[in-house]
Amino acid sequence: MNVAHRYERTLVSNEPDNSLLRLAAWVPRGSTVLELGPASGYFTRHLSEALGCTVDAIERDAGMAESARPFCRGLTVGDLDHLVLREQFPERQYDVIIAADVIEHLVWPERLLAQIPQFLAAQGRLLISVPNAAYAGLVASLLDGKFDYRNEGILDRTHLRFFTRDSLTKLLLSTGFYPKNWA
């Protein structure tokens, strides 16, 4: 599937509900990071320049990957549903692995998540963000009989699944992760 939409976001500190800024707060300065699905590299750039992180990344769309490449030590273009991660970055360990608004696009998110523990350094952490299917605006639209897909957001037309806190917890537990903090 070709991605026709180019994902671009900003990390503006005065946005009250910016999931990327919340994730960034969990990334220690100077960390070694594996970013899964960096899109055009807007968060990759922040990790590299603002936090001094060393970043490797895997992006599905070749055009967006080229935008992210300047901020990466290593970058692979490939489909996270099919890649064997160890073949992409052999022998690497990461302080932080980030999947920011990624797993809802995957057919088999459990396959990807099951590969991650072997990449985490001691005390390493996996940071995930997903759109909230219980968001009041979505619920209100459903009550009004609307479920219109868009290029971005909760009803992004490329989303294959939706998560609630309960369903995400079940997925994480099934792949050996225990959710520690929710933001």
C-alpha cells in the first residue's frame, strides 16, 4: 500500500495535548533510540537536535524516510508488519524504543512488539502512543451517526485497528510488556 498522505506534526510546547511532547518527556537526554515509523522525521529531529539522542529508524514510505534520514544514524525503509528487526540492526541495543502512532496501522502489531525486548538495553523502555478510540469527539460523532475517515487523526483512513486502554494493555501483556505509566 502506498502512503499518499505525508505526515507532518509540530512539537509546539503550548499545545495542551501533544502526545509527542509527552513521549519526549520520557526520553533521557543522550539516549540511543530506535524510532519505529518516524514518518518525515519531525520527532526524529527533536530527538536528535533537542535531546542529543542517537536515533535509528524504520519507515515504510521511502519519500518520508529521506526526510528523516539526516537525523538518523541508521535508517531502514521497510514494512514493520514484515521486517525481522534483528536483520536490520544486528547487535544493537536501545535505551528507548518509540512507536508513536504506529501500531494502529499494523496488521500484526503483536508480531512487531514480540521482537522488541531483545533490543532493549538494561532499564530500557518502550514508549507507545495510539489514538484514543474513547475520545469524546469520536463518541459524539458516532452518536450522531458519523464515522468519516480522514487523512489524519483518530479516523485516519490507514488505521487498521483502534485501541482503548484495556485492549492496548491486553496486547502489551500478550507480548511480554507490562504497562507502567499512562499519560
